[in-house]
Amino acid sequence: MYDDRVGVLIGRAGKVKQQLSEATNTEISIDSETGQVRVRGDNLENVMTAINVIKAINLGFSPEKAFRLLDTDYNLHIIDIYEFIRRSESHLKRVLGRLIGERGKARRVIEESAGVYISIYRHYVSIIGTFDNILVAKEAIKMLIEGAPHKAVYSYLFNQRRFRRTAELWW
């Protein structure tokens, strides 16, 4: 667990940790010095859910957004930007700037068009959403990382949203 995220996981007076523990019927212990987190429980699915919520908080999501993962329809997908670029501070800054966009526009457009939550933290882009929505957001993010113009990415997102709405009408 990153040092600056331990306090978020614990929450004011331990509230976040307690809520997660109760919601997943698990026991969560946190070593605030090392950042090590242990999750114990009788049900493997609940333990894995708690671990995913903890991962989401660790990667920059607010507890409220991370708790969406308690719904079995929601998933967490993590993209390591370094899998696409050279490990260089200048490359990372350029890609992060493209992903965030001017005043957060690119990130906001992806979130709203794909129906997901996105966190950009360190060299990771994390997505919380339903499986189909994550696929759309992931493709848009990949396009931006690879240098596609924002206009092309927005066009892709709007076409995907229109296609999904049309498909919903047929079902």
C-alpha cells in the first residue's frame, strides 16, 4: 500500500476500514508503518472483493467509488502505462497530460461516455465499471497513450455510446 493512501483506507476514526470489513465479512489488518494490508475471511469471493476495493483505494479512487466494487457487476481494471512507453519521466508526463487533458477534459469525457470511473495515479490508469464499459474506456485510453488525436478518441467514444444505446433499444 502506498504511504499516502493508508490513511484513506483507514478513514476517519477507522470508518472506511470498518465499513469494508463489515460489507465483505472479512477481517482487515493494516500495518501503518509498512503499509502492508492483510485480509482474512471464510469466503474466498468476499476476500477477493475486499482486496479489489483496497487495490482501488491504493490506486487513487475515493472509498465511495471503490465501494462500487462490492456490486458483482463492477470490476477493476488496471493499466500500467509503462507497458506502452519507455520508462522515462518525460514520456510519462506527456502521456499523463494526454490522458488527463486540459483541465481534466479527456478523463472526464472517457468517464462520461464509457460510464466508468477512472483514476490516474503514478504510472497507473485504473478503471471501475461494468465489463463492457471497461472495454470501451480501455480502448480509448490505449488510443491516447499511443498518440491518437483527442478528436479521434472522442469520436470513437461517442460512436460506441450511440451503438450501445441503439443496441439497448433492440433488446
